[in-house]
Amino acid sequence: MSEIHLLLILHLLGATIWVGGHILLCVIILPQVWKEQAVEKLFAFESRYEWIGMPALLVMLITGVRMAYLYNVKIANWFAFETPIERVISLKLSLLIGIVILALSAQFYVLPRLKTDIKKLPLMAFHMITVTLISLAMLILGSFVRYGGIA
């Protein structure tokens, strides 16, 4: 098995955990929280999922950077959008920045207020759904590498 194949497997396992967890959050947990106005269910899911979700994200970050280098896309070209593979990597990194911004907003603004103010639930739902959709977009973008990138 080649290095790139092993990295791809690890990257896909990370994506399975990350994207799958966010789909579960949006499709199963969020409707329950919304219906029952029970934000403690959201916090309970977060505490149970975080121990596997964050390492999965870290695995994807590490394997993604290494695969970019193996595809000859160095850090100086990460946002160049010049070659088909660079376009995929640049778009995925741009979306990752969006996820980081949403995560920081949720962690330091929305979640602390949600604990005492149920009126913040729509804002938290927006964050969760947006991160899920961005994650799905990143997964789809990654599939373009198989076909040589985005022309």
C-alpha cells in the first residue's frame, strides 16, 4: 500500500466520523432539541461526540496537508487556484477557514449564551447546519481529486 493510499484511507475515516456526526446532529439531535426546547440534549451530544470528532478533524487536517504535498501543492500555492488540484485544495482550505470561524463563534459566543437563553437556539441551529453543509461540500470537493481536480 502506498503512502497516498494510506493517507486517503485515514482521511476518509476522519471524514466519515466528522461528516457523519454532523449529519446525525442535524437530522436526529437538533429536531429533538428544537421540539422539546431541551438544549441539555445538545450539550450531552457535544460532550459524547467531541472526543472522537475533534481527533477526526485533526486526522483530516494532517493527512490533507501531507496529501497536498504529495500532489505537489506546496504551502505557497495553497490559495493559488492555478491548477485543477490547487483549486480543490484552495477551496477546501477556504471552507475549512469558514468552519473554524463558525466553531469559534459557537464556542465563545453562542454556546455560553445558549445555556441560559433558549432564544439563541436558532443561531446555534444555523451554525450547526452551516458547518454540516460546508463539511459535505468539502467531501464532494475531495472527490474531484480522483478526476484530476477542478478544471
